[in-house]
Amino acid sequence: MNDYEILRENILFCDLSNSDLDILLKISQKIDVNQGEFFLREGEIADAFYYVLEGKAVVIKADKNQNAEYAIAHIEWGNAIGEIALLDNNPRSASVKAELPLKLLRIPFNELKKLAEKSTTFNNVIWRIAGNVGGRIRETNEVAVDALEKQVAEYKMRTVIGLFMVNVIVAICLFTFFLSWISHQEAGAVASTTITLPLTLGFVILLILIMKDSKLPLATFGLTAKNWRKAVIESILFTSVVCFFVLIVKWVLVHISVKYMGHHVFEPYSTINLEHSSTSLSQQAVWWIILAIYWLIVSPLQELIVRGGLQGPLEVFLTEKNKVTKAILVSNLMFATAHLFMGMDMAILVFFAGLYFGWLFSRHHTLIGVILAHAFLGTWTTMIIGL
């Protein structure tokens, strides 16, 4: 494509004849700019504008308060750069450098104005420049309004989530303190389902009230059926792999650990202790009761607390690049801390298992898949192989 065809790609020069273009090229200067080099600097006196014949440029605005620079636009071939100064006679408002090697046509303002005084055709070029600048200003205003509306909406959302997180953190602290107090009053009682389950139910009721009061979308807490099929399939596949790994760990422990010497790889009743219990139920009956409670109550409630009440809102509240990773770490650290009353081993196990569940939740942001994974892995680990 020759220079004439390239110039006519732009609305500024589309009506110029070949003889007019010859005149324009005669007053202009062709220049090459290497990649990464600046050819316009913010604050410089403007005496010409540029037309991109080949390559790509990036417009950069300096943030003087933070000593930083930001790319605000990318200009490809067939477009003009720096023509605003023709109308307002002000210094350059931004810097421009070559994002790719550039071939530019430098068109001096004074020479163009002289042509416009003698020729209606070139006078129309200046009018088109004015119209083009006006159109950019309108687009900029629309973009600015949209950006401001998004910022306001984001600010409101973060304010609401911030208040929500404060309430949840206070509730978790009270929950943890209360469990710790009970553990000192009656040793061993807190490990019983008769103590922890009612407290968990009470905490969940409080959490639901906080969720309702926040007026946040239910999807923020993972309470959505969106992507549920993919979430379920991935939960089954990934958790099956994790369960196989846990099985290998148990097999290794049985063969090398003094603690597990004499144990079997599969010990479904090892976590059920009826020695001091007055119940007349058999181990098998108790196993099925615990299994039902774990699948229908414990797993859903715990995932609602950790993933729905902590991780989900944190992912929305945080803004940095690694916000998902931080949300997973912080939510599981808080929940693991709440399990310290059951011993350090249990708290560590809850934390590392939670990292896996948190990763699953971050993929689809629905509680359906992660509840299934939690119930599946928990049943396998504690009630089938007895780890």
C-alpha cells in the first residue's frame, strides 16, 4: 500500500486529490522511530502532528504524584497523533513512544494553516481535525462516566463486604473463645458432636443473618447453581485422585510408623469409640448415623462458613493480583485456628485440606461441588481408612 492509499484510510485526508496529497507530502517529513523510543514528550511545545504510516504507538500519561507512567491508548497505522495541539496551541498533554517500529509523517501546523488559508480542501482538513477531536472528547467523557460509575459501584460493594467481613470475623472469634472456654471447663467434651454441632448450627444461623443483612448477591457466598455440573464432575475426579494419595499415605504409615503398627489399611470403625458409651446401637448403626450427619449437616455447614462466609467475600473485597490465593490462605487459616481446641494436628489437617477445597471453590464459585468433595474426602479419610 502506497502513501496515498494509507493517507486516504483516515477521514482527515480521504477527499484529497493526488495533487493535494503531493502538496501535503511536500510540506511534511517522513521519519522512522525505533521500538521503545519516544517521539513526543508530555509538556513539550507542539508544532506538528504525526500520521502513522506503519507500526504501532502507545500514548503514555505520567502520574507525577506517584512517579509512575500509564499507557492510556494504542495507536495503529492509519491514525493521527498529536493533532489536538493544532486547535488549542497548548503543550503536549501526553508522551508517545513506538510500541512497534514506526514510520511517521510529520505534518507542521504552520504549513498546514498556510495551505488552509489558500485552499478550501485543506481548510476542510482542519475542520475534520476539529470534528475528530470533538468526537474523541465525547468518547472520553462517556468512558470517564462509565469508569466513575464502576468505581462508585466497586466502592459501595467493597464497603458492604468490608462490614460483612468484620461481622464474620467477630463471630468467628466469639465462637473460638467459647469453644476454648468449654474445653477448660470440661476436658474432652468439646470434641463431642453434642457440643460442637449445636455451636456450629448457632454460628451458621448467625452467619445467615449477617449475609441477609449485607444484601449482597447470593452468588458472592457460593449460593448458586451456576456451573454446578462441571463443579460436580471436577470434584469427583480431583477428589478421587486425592483419596488415592491418602490411601498410599495410610499404607506407608502402616508399614513404617510405630503409631500405626498393627493397624490395617482400611479401618472404618477406628474413629467410633463406644467403650464408655451407654448407647445400645451397634458400631455399624453409629457409623451410618455419623455418615448421614457428616454428609447432610457437617460438610455443608462448614463449607458455607469457610468458602461462603470467608473465601467468597474476600475474593471480591481484595483487589491485588494474587487475591484468590490470599483469600484461600486467609479463610483457611481463620477456620483452622477455630479448630485448635481439638489439637494442633487437627488444625493443621483442616488447614491443608481446606487449601484443596478452596482451590476447587475458586474454579466455579458454587458450594455444590466443594460440599461434595468435602463429604467424599472426609468420609474416605476418617470413616473408611481411619487415618
